[in-house]
Amino acid sequence: MKKNIFGLSIFTVFLITLIGCSNEAPKVFDLNQLTRVDVQIFSEENSDNEIIIAEKEKIKTLREVFARIVWEQNAKVEMAREEDAKTTLFFTFDKNMPERLFEYFIWFNTGDASATIIDREKNALGKFDKEDTQTLKEILLNN
């Protein structure tokens, strides 16, 4: 009888541990989980411009723009000037868990009307085309 209770106890602890550990945060986030974007704009006049974007239409547009980024992985990047904007993307994958944040640094290139984005956490460099750069500027800078 004691063996059965001991075996059942060990099995119960194992089962609880297995269930508890299976609720980890995902490694890759779906852009549909993007719920908010915080933007800090660095301009000559003021570097304290901080904007919170949470409107559904703007978030939907940003999802589409960020989905079209062409990433170059393991890129060592040194820019000649400071970034124009720092964006923090908030991803909610579970209501009972805290949001996952990703920071991106954006440079708007005046010569070819494109933009460059850097993910320092993943050492990745991305590019926006002209249309996406224009859309990004309208949402981030003219908010």
C-alpha cells in the first residue's frame, strides 16, 4: 500500500512539473500579437518626444509594414549618426502573462527615401522600401 501511495505521489509531482513547464513564452512572435508600439523620436529640437500608438488601424498598418522587412541576420552595423527613432513593440501572446517587448532602432535615409532598422538583440539589419518608409514616417513621426 505504501509503495502505491509513494508511486502515485512521484507521478503526481512529475505531472504537475510537466504541465507547469509547458506554458513557456514562445520564441517567435506572430505580428498579429502586436498590441502597442511606443516610439521615442530623436530630433534636434527635442529628444523627449515619446508617442504611444495603440489605435487598431495604425497597429494593423504597422503589422503590414513590419511583415515586409527583409532581415539580414548576424550583421555588424555601425551607423554614422544616431537613430531617428527607437520603437518598442509590445506583443501579447497570453492574457495571463506579461507582454514581450522588442526594441528596434530606425534611421530614415534622405538620399534614397528608404529606412534602415536594427534589432540589436538579434544582431539583425532590416530595410524598408520607399512606400513602407513613407507609411512608417506618417505613423511614427506625424502622430
